Amino acid sequence: MSAQSSIVEMQNIKKYFGAVRALRGVDLTLHRGEVLGLVGDNAAGKSTLMKVLSGAYSPDEGQILIEGARAHIANPDDSRRQGIEMVYQDFALANNLDVASNVFLGREVVRWQLGPLRIMNKRAMEDLARDLVARLKIDIESVRLKVENLSGGQRQAVAIGRATAFDAKVIIMDEPTAALSVAAISKVLDLVRELKAHGCSIIIISHRLEDIHAVCDRVIVLRQGRKVADRPVIGDIHEFREQIVAYMVGAKDDFATEMDQP
């Protein structure tokens, strides 16, 4: 892919927590319509890097470019304005509300407003949520169902659908298949493929190398805050797993000559 096709570029990102160097000059590029896997052991820096992109953390050094222009991302609202949405492992849904209300939570369609008094346009939100569910082929009987009555896979689908409902350019998924059944995992991966077919650019953080192999175009491996591999997803699952594990444990390192500086 050409450099012109990149939608996100993170350059030389460094993040310190006291004496701990969580990120040691990490570069990451995401292309348009690409599904990128981000893997590594615990404390490798995966979540920290994505929290920098989503605005939860500010980098101590480095810069972020969105569609070639330098982006100022100081908080999650800045990130959302840049078209970046993050789907967290715990889904961050309101169980007592229905599917439509969760999709529009914090971004409700208002029928009319007088000062602090607002009347929601419930029908419009239901219609838009229904269109979203149909477009993404999400298996939910009704958008009026409360989230507490949905399965884990359906909840994850709602969380992902909510992230796409407002023209997101980039969707970050943090362990999207964790603690799901085999059938639910399959449906979530199908949803990722559907999003890609609609042109979404996606970053998936996952410990499940099977999932990365199944849906990702490329994978980046972090170890101890450094990028040690950046390669296309090729080969069968057994070969892929063997190679990625070698990077994760330190047996291989494609960037060993580019050691980080303090």
C-alpha cells in the first residue's frame, strides 16, 4: 500500500509512567480499509499505545497524523472529533437501556429543546439503530430489547455498532472476543469482516492469535514497549502462531538495530 493510503500514522510515540518506559518510540501506520492486529504479552504496551490514539493518555514524545495532517489529541473528545472510536473490553453499555438508546447514548436525537429540558426523538433513534443493525447484519431481534437481555456476543456487536454509527474513520477494538463462546466469536469476526467491506479501518488488540489470523491484513507485535515486528498476515495458522510467539518472547526482533533512546 502507498503512503498516501494511510489514515493514521503514529510516529516515535513515547510514554513514561515515572521510571517505567511504557512506550519506547513506537511507530504505527494504519491504512484505509485495513484491519491491523496489535499483539504482545501483558505490559507490552498495546493498550497504552491505543489509549494514546484514543486520547486517554497524552504521549510524552512523538506525534500523530490523521489523513496526513498532524492531529492534536489531548482527550477522548478530541479523538472522536478526528473520527476515532474505541470499543472497550467491558463494552461500556448501559444494561438498563435498550439497544437503540445505547447506540445513541450521549448523542441522542432531540425532538425539541428548551433550556436544559430536552425531548428525545425515540422513533428516529430506533429507525436509525434498526438501519445500522441491518446494514452490519447484527443478529438482534429488536432494537427495543434491553441490553441486559442480550448475549455476550450481541452486546459486543452493539458496542461495535455504536462505534460505527457516527461515521468513524478508525475503530479500535480491545479484546473484542474475550470471554465469548465459540459461536459468538465467529459472529464478532463476521462483523469485523462486514465493517471492512464497508471501508472501515480497524485496529484489533487481542491475545487470540486465531482471531488475528482470521481477519487481519497485517500484525504489529510489541514487546516491552517496543515494536519488534510489523508484517502481513500470511501462511497457515500454525506457521503464523509460531512466528508471532517467537517475536513475543524475544526470540526474533525485526527492529533490533533501532533500539530506543531514553
